[in-house]
Amino acid sequence: MPELPEVEVLRRTLEPRLLGQRIESVEVRQVSLREPVAVVALEKAVAGRKILAVRRRSKYLLIDLEGGQTLVIHLGMSGRLTVVPAAEPLEPHEHVSFRLGSASRLRFRDPRRFGLVLALPTAELERDRHFAELGVEPFSPEFSGEGLQAAAQRRRGPVKAFLMDASVVVGVGNIYASEALFQAGVHPLRSVARISRGRWQQLAEAVRQVLARAIEEGGTTLNDFADADGQSGYFQVSLAVYDREGKPCRRCGAAIRRVVLANRSTYYCPRCQT
């Protein structure tokens, strides 16, 4: 599933292609996504409106439109969003497309149909059920080791599950939680009750650094992700522990291990992560 870096890469590549464009029309070919597409409401909210901004909140792409509406898109597990000439033939699984005024179209392709496409009033986004319980953004000033430590009070679970809790901090999925824990030298199964203030700060910095590096390298493409140009990311070649079971640690040479935590594969170095 695309995580925060992938969505941010997509946002950055979409922004110059979409800003100032007008959505002329919407075509929905498949309503059965993660949530059924409300076709009439979507058309009413976006058709004929100019694109004012392209933002991101957590793993959601937000396209602000004139008239106080925001187009909300989540890629799910296999979604792709690209801008192509309007005359280009339809792709398989191109479930929703937006005709733009520049003789192009923004197309949403999602073979597994876990994605999401809807429109919401811009002023009500933070109160909507999709956003109301989300935690802090990892690049915001509010994200810090002190904040993580405070959020961990009266908890006893493993730190990796804590980092992946979107009510604590958004966008830190399985890949980047594993990588940040390795960089900070923290074992993924360590209880949040047994992490010092200094180590929380190291972990917060590691989260920021790993996410920033992933964005610079175009995100991680393991299966489906591509940016607005259809280009894959290449951060996967820089992964230190994720999906490297049995391979030597890039830092100390010990064999990377894998455990299953909350039904997710978790990778770590037994020597570097205590």
C-alpha cells in the first residue's frame, strides 16, 4: 500500500499539472470502490470548478476546488493517479476519470478497488470521519520525541505498532516504521513503556529523516506505485532492513531477522536494535 512518501511524491508531480486547470466533467465507470462512489454528488461538487491547490493529509490526496469543495482521493492498495491526453485510450481498471480543460484527463486506476474517491466541503474536512481521528503530520512542528513520549503514556504495546497508529502520527506504514526503528537503534518489539526520553527524540528524528529520504528518491515501488508521470520510485534500493530477511545488515553485517507483528512482517537487525 502506498504510504506517506508515495502520496507526497504523487502530490508534487501532480501539482504543476493540475493547478489552475478546470475540471470539465467526471466519468465514473465503477462505483464499487472501498466506499461506493456517490456519482451524482461527486459530479455536482467538482464539475466546472477550477483547481486551486493540491495538498496531502496523511495518505489522502486533497484537491481543493473553487466554491469551497475538495476532491479527496486515497490510493488504497493498488491505485494510480495520472494525467494523460484526453484522447488516450482507457486503461483497464480506470474506474474514475476527470476531464480537464487542457484536453487532458486525470485518471484513477485501481485494480484491487480499495481506493477512495469522494468530494467534501473544504471547511468541514477536519471534522469528517475520514480525518477527525488522525494524529499529527510527521513533518509538522507538533511532531517530536516529547510528543511521542506523551502519547505513549499508560501504554504497554510494542513500539512498531505504536508508530503505525494513525491516531498518534500519520503516514508511518509498515516499511517506514521498520526503517525508522533501525535507524534509531530501537527493537520493534520493545514496549513503549521502556523507551527513554532521549531515545524517543532519536526515533522522531529517524522517522522524519527516513520519510524525507524516501520522498527525495521518489517513494518505494514494490508492486503498484507510480507517480503522476507513471514513473516508479527507487527508495527500495536503499532499504536497510525491510524485506531483507537473512541478508547482512548494512551497518554491522548480522543477518536481518523477520517476525510477524499484528499480521505484518517486521524486519530488524538483532545486533543494532536492542
